[in-house]
Amino acid sequence: MRHDNGGDLLVAVLRELGIDTVFGIVSVHNLPLVEAVDRELRFVPVRHEASAVNAADAYGRARGSIGCALTSTGTGAGNAAGSLIESLSAGSSVLHVTGQVESRFLGSGRGFIHETKDQLSMLTAVSAYAASVPDTGQAGRILREAANAALATPGGPASVEWPIDLQYAAQNDAPRALPSYLLPVPTDGELESAGALLASARRPVIWAGGGAVRARRELTRLLEATGAALVTSNSGRGAIPEDDERVIGNFATTPAVRALLADADVLVTVGTHFRSNETADYTLPLPGAHIQIDADAAALGRVHPATHPLHGDAGTVLDALLPYARRAEDGWSERAASVRAEVRAALHDGIGPQAAICDALRAALPREAVVARDVTIPSSSWGNRLLEIYDPRDNVFPRGGGIGQGLGMGIGAALARPDSPTVVIAGDGGLAVHLGELLTLAQERPRLTLLVFNDGGYGVLRNMQDRYAERRSGVDLTTPGFEALAGACGLPYLRIAAEEHAGPVIAEAVATDGPVLVEVDLTALGPMKNPFTPPVRIPGQ
């Protein structure tokens, strides 16, 4: 099929993928692409390339599919690299299309505008797939291969660089068969051996990670058949709705869950990589009898020894293990429910006045609503644990831990699902990283409530320094007047300065058909009962 230029071809591929909104920054090196997307679909002009990728990432997560970001070559592509690292860490599906200098100057080192040395190698380092369009006959194939790789398990971003002269040229598109990314299936012997261990379990614990979210039905059936306790990583939240009393959730390092794990006789892990911040820097004791299921062969036994490593698709493997499931001993399921209640009550008490905000959010939000969380104390302490999540598509956060990505992610998620409200939890320090996206928020007007927890700097690191150091360094920051800032951007502004404000303010913001900036004045609200410090070890402390 013939297309007049690369932009028309890109639109055709995006329609095949079900993408109706694209995020990016226009440039002389992507103009044909942006013009076609803006004419035929929806182009969202974010203010930084990193935010374009964050928004596309969250757009895909919120829909359970794929998002698209457009950037320029050179510095523009470099600006996107940090957010591509986040997508790679999360295994989220992003099609990143970036420009390139004219093909006749490619690699010449002449200093052509926006030229950079070996851009493709940079993209390869931060993407699951990276390719360059060599001519007008292969762009369609490369775009589809990139999207196919991004959507495969375990996924990740796919980057395509496209020389500007080839973008302007007519395209000859002949769709071809795409590479297969079928996962292996464990052998009958491997399944039988793992099944025998599962059948012997009297006190089983299941740990659901990000790989479990594509196997929700199978995970639910195994949980029902065994009566196991369910622990999750942050990435696995919502695989089973968190109001289910069998779901302890993302509380693995709490004293009550440590005691439960110490008494468990079999651990089944599904797509979890035992990240350092979820295992007390890998010091969390876990049961020795361990059935580990993962699509990534390298993950098997990498952190915690696996008695039975099973490489394959989570749903397929869980289905194969189900006939071996036996009911846990009397009282085990009840103990799991008791532990669930205990850890949640303890955290609710420990966060002091912020508990009112957590409660108000859950009361105001419908059951299906995205909660996008930047890296900030409220997210790390209670947003990632106590605030219930019922669907993994609602669970949007930077899994790689990079600060400043929350608002871009929230914008992408809100535009992916315009019929339901989206909430962003951010700190003043993280918001400042990409403060320009307030203008994107004002321009696009999504139904988004931005909660800015203002403590005048980097509260997580401030707490670390207050606890372990003699002085503070680099953590106390100048903070804007958020009411004036919101007014300058044309955004409605509300403020929470006391516990009794939380309910009515959040209810009003969430009910608004458009963006609202809500400042949480932490100085006025008062401190947490137990100040949050990150689960990071400092030598000698």
C-alpha cells in the first residue's frame, strides 16, 4: 500500500494498534509525523521529551495496551532516555519514534543540526528493541516489529529512529508476518515436581509481582484452591482486588508478614523480581521451598534460590499447577486475613493525619480510577500500600524509582481513560522536575486531580539525613506559591491544611470535570506519627 509520507504511514500503524492519542514535542526532524498525527488522531504537545515517554507509558498501562511518544533527534532523544529506562524497568509497552538527520548525512559527524554520535546505540541501551528506518520500503515493517516487541512478554519500550528525508518521502508499505515471541512451556517433569511440592503445602504463601497481572484469572483460581496468603510487590497490586481479605498486599517486610513467611512451608512467586526496596535490600528471609514462575529466564533464582524454577507464561504455568493444589491447613487462611488487618491498621495509625487523605481518596474515587504516584513520602509510605487498588491498570507509578515522573504519567493515564477521574500523588520536589507539564495539564484539560504534598523539598532524603547525618545537604528547596502558580496556569486551586479538610476538598476535586491542583500543606497538617525513611541501608548505620 502507498502512503504519501511517513506521517500517513505512522497513523495507519497507530490505528492498527488502537492508539488514538500520541504524546511528544514537535521538531524540524519529526514534523511530517506530528502533522499527520495531529490531523488524524490527537497529538498532545508536552513540554519535555521525558514527559512524552512517561505519558505514553501510562497511557498504555491504563489501557492494558501500548502508548506512543514522538521526539526529535539528538538532544530530544537523549531527553527521553531516562523515561525509556523507566519503561524498560517496568516492562511497559511504549512505541517511541524519534527523528534523525537526513540519511545522506547520517553518521558523517559533520555537525548537522540535532545530530548526535551513534544515536541508535543509545536507544538500544535503554530499549527492549531499537531500529533505524533505512528506506521508504521498510518503515512499516520496522514500526510493526517495534510495537510487536514492546507488547511481547516481558515487554519494554521499542525505539525507532527515522531520517527526516525518509519521513517526507512516499512510503511503500507491504505488511509482513511478524516475529513470534512465544514463551517456552516447562516440561511435564518440571511441572510434576513443582506440583508435588505444591500438593504438600499446608501453609502456602503466594507472592504476586508484575508478571501476575496478565494471569489474574489463573491466580485467582490458585488462591481459591489453596487458601494461601497473598503477598504482592508494588507491581503486582490489583492482580486480585485489594479489598479481598486474602490479599495482604505490599507489606512483605512488616513484622507480621515476616512472622507469616517464617511459618510458611511453601512459597509460590509469580513474576516478581524481589526488588531491593521490597525485600529490605535482599535481607528478607523467605521459605526455602520455592516455586518460582517467570517469563524472564534470568530472573529465576537470581535473588532467592528456586527449588522449582519454571520459565514460561504465568497464566499457562498456573493453569498447569492448579490440579496439584490442595487446601491449606485449618486456620491458615484466617491467619492471613488477620495479618492483613494488622499491617493495614498499623500503617493507618503510623501515618498520622495523612490517613485522612488516604481515606478521603478511596471514598471519593470510583472503584476503577487510576492513581498515579510519583516518588514521594505519601506514595512510598501509604500510596503504594494502604490505598486500595482493585485493577492493575489503575496502579501507575515509576517502578524504577525515578523522581519527577508522576504528573506526566497522570496526564497519559487520564487521556487514556477520559470517562473516569485520575489522581496524581506528587511532592513539591518531584513536581518541580517537570513543572512545565502544568501547562500541558492546563492546555489539555483532562479530568485529573493533582495532589501536591508540599514539605519544602525532598522529604524522603531529608528524613534520612535527619536520622543518620549531622546536617542537611541539598534537600531544602524553594517552593512556589502553589495558589499563584495554579492561577497563572489557569488551573483551579484547593488546599488541605487540616484533617477535616481532606474529605470535602478531595470530593470536590475528584467530582470536577477537569484538572484541579490541590496543595497539601504538610507544615499545617502536621507530621506523621512515624516519619518515613526509605528502605535503604547506609554502611555503618
